[in-house]
Amino acid sequence: ALFAEVMRVLTSGGYFIAADWLWAKGAGDSPVVQGWLSATPLKFAFTTVPEAEEAMRQAGFAEIAIEDRRALLQAANRKEVEILSGPARQQLAGLVGEEMAEARLASALGRQAALDSGDLIPCHLKGRKPA
């Protein structure tokens, strides 16, 4: 439905460019993903790269490109875990409270596990509305 709505409002020849968290097949049942998501109130719809590409195609997009950005995000997330585990953690806890600081670290650790397992696939998506 999202891609159909974007296609509807996009001008002819215009590009849709976005970033999204896509998933490996079966990620919804992955113990790694379930462990991560159980620590957060967030809910996700699990869409695989092939499903996203097909949905874009069905909506009418041309020149579809989906780029896996996992390696870049793995490195950035590792840095986040390092920061949240180090001296800056006390500063963060002073600003947002101990519970929120701990939740932020737990989320970053869970996200890292999902990235490292291959279940979480952050992607850049691009498609063009035909002229």
C-alpha cells in the first residue's frame, strides 16, 4: 500500500528514494530478532528484500534498486554500543534517567545481534515513476 500511494503522488519521471529495515526470510521467527524486539515496545512488519522489490514492481516503479547497507550500519551500531557501554553512558543516564539509558544500550545490543546474524537488512530503496 505504501508503494502504491507513493506512486500515486509522485510526478511522472520522479524518483522515490528511501531507507528501510528489511529482513531475511524467516527473521520473524528468529530467536535473535525475537530477543531484540521483546526488549522494545516497537512492532515490525517483516518484509524481505525480494518482497519489497516485488511490491515496488507491482506498484509500477521502474529502475528499482535495493542496496544492502548492513556493513555500514554494523560498524555504526558497534560504535554506538561502545559509546553506550563507556563513560558517556553515565552522562546519558544523567540526562534521560538510568532506565532509559539501559533501554538504549539493550536496544543497540539487540540490533547488533540482528545485524550480525543477517536477519536485519537495512537497505536503501530507489525507484522511478515512468514518464
